[in-house]
Amino acid sequence: MIKKVVWLAAAACWAMAQGAQAQISGDVVKIGILNGMTGYAADISGKGSVVAAQMAVEDFGGKVLGKPIQIVSGDHQNKPDVGATIARGWIERDGVDMIADMDTSSVGIAVQRLASQLGVITMNTASGSTALTNKECTPFGIHYAYDTHALAVGVADPIINAGGKRWFFLTADYAFGHSLEQDASKIVKERGGDVVGSLRHPMQTTDFSSFLLQAQNSGADVIALANAAQDTINSIKQAAEFGIGRDGKQQIVGLLVFSSDVKALGLAVAQGLKFVDSWYWDMNEETRAFAKRFQQRHNAAPTSNHAAVYSAVLQYLKAVEAAGTDEGKAVRAQLGKMKFNDMYHKNAWLREDGRVMHDMYLMQVKSPKESKGEWDLVKVIETIPADKAFIPLSESQCPLVKQ
């Protein structure tokens, strides 16, 4: 009789395990890392994001609900149509369950829209436009790291308070740049500042001389760079060559700067630059341990986006495990119940509009004398609480939000 009870209990456990496993589509959980693998923003995301995602899978244990986890990757070439085509193939042909990174706002918006129509979660870690959680919000879209509002509010307040009232924007002419200029302009005016002018430049511009000279002659206290990646690097380098920002009359502000940008610029050029970011590798023992492991594989310190990709993949897998399935609606519901705790952020949570709420940080580039190593580049000078960094729900244009 005892043997029979034991056998029945074992059979029940086996059946329950099989039931849980049967909830994984295609008997594998597939996660797509979609970004620009070469060129424009490759150092910010690129192959490093794939490394970070693989590290998250390994740290989770390599399987979820008894099924293997697979990372696939693709290069969207900074083109929305290319990104959407890759995403559609991944979902309809290959059974990809979640797509992360994106690193270009126009791509992020296009992929979020498509994936949501197909019931697949997207976790935008490197797309910045606030449209992702406003007019373009979807039931399956998650904006995981920074956005243009957080970047603007975090740097505008201290600069305006210090007397930088008159602003001139040098803006990349695509979705992210437009969103960043719009959010920053609104905040500058709300804080009592004034926008004295703006210019838009094509993405991947190599010669910023005419733009910078017009900005210099505008009489602005602040020349704000509403661009990213190589555009930011080129514009800061060329501003230094013209002596802009070196005479104490004007200052250059990078509205989106990553540690990889600072490394490319060099501390002699970038020293003193203030910017807002979501994470830095040298914040505590936990972040330093992750950075050491990452650098052993990728030969460079991780950017905040690499850390965000790691976190997004890890938290997604936790949600799959807790939900008992990789079905998009169930996993999204589970993510909405969770607190996200890992080396990227603490006690973060997911709002109904898809915005992950977490602290941001005002940082400043170190001088060459302050730096103690190749990747010792910046210092955190202020924590910006989540409720200050991100647009309040009361101002949301997301149709999912109940006002």
C-alpha cells in the first residue's frame, strides 16, 4: 500500500512537471537581442548586449520550467523597416518569445507596435523616446531603462539652478532627437529658462562645425546636444577644437551620454561633462563584480545598456517561471506584479503604461588626475528618484492608463 501511495505521488509530480513544461511554446524559450551590431551605436549595445543576455541566462541556470533558453541576435542597421522585418521573422517563423534592446527609437517604436500585435513582449532598454509609454504604448511594450524625459529633467534642474538659463539645442533629426529636444525644452521653460534656438542635423553627421558656430553665436548659456553615440562624440570633440565651453561663457551638455562615449572622447576632452544615466559599473561591489565578468568576455567595461539588457532578460525569465508559461499575456501580467532586484536596479516596478520605475543618476566625467584606471571615467553626484525622473501617470497619453 505504501509503495502504491509513493508511486501515485511520484506520478502526480511527474504529471505536474509535464503540465508546466507543456506551457513553453516550441519547448524552448527564445529571446531576441535586436540592435545596431556595427557602426553608429555598436559600443553602447551591439555584441555586448548579446554577451549580457547570455550572462543572464547562465545566472538563471540555463533552463526555465525545465526547458532550454536560447538567445538569438540581429542587426537592425538603425532602420525601422529592417528591424520590423527581423522581428516578424523571429516571431512568426522562429518562435521568439521576447525581444530586447533596440537602441534606436524609431526601430523600438516599430518593433514594439508589431510585436504587440502578435502578442509578444518587447523590453526596450536603449530606445529613448517617451512615445513608447505614451501615444505608442501597447499592452506588451515595456520601456526598461532611461527615456528622454528622465535624461532632460535630471540635467536641466542643476544647470538652470546654477545660472544656465538660455539654451540652444543641437538635435539629431530622427525620433529620439526630436523627443529629447521636446522634453528638454519643456522642462527648461517650466524651470524659468529660455530656448533661444535649435538646429537639426542628419544622423551620423561627421562635420558639426557650422552647427556649432551658429550655436556659439546664439548667445546661449548652454549648448544642449540632443543626439547620441557617434554624433555626440563628434560634436563634443569638435566643440573642444573650437574652444566652445572652455571660456566659462557657455557650457556643452550631452543629453544622452554613455560611459563608452566618455572613453572614446578621453578624459582630457570630456572632463567636467554632466549627464544622466541609469547605471554605472563602479557604483558598488555588485556592479563591479558584474563588470569584471563582462569585461573578461567582451574586453570592455559594460555600458548602462548592457546592464539593462542583463536585467531585462533575468527578470523576464523570473516572470516566465512564476507564471508557469511563456505566453505573452500571462508573463506581462506577472511582470506587473513583481519588484525587480538585481545588480542593475533595486525595488523597481512596472507601471501600467509599460514604464519601469527606477532611480536615475546625475553623473560627472572625472578629470585625468581623478581617474585611477582605464575605465574609471565618471562619478555619481546625485540620485534622481523614479517619481521625479519619469513622466507622472497623470500626464500620460497612453490609452491603457485609466485617468
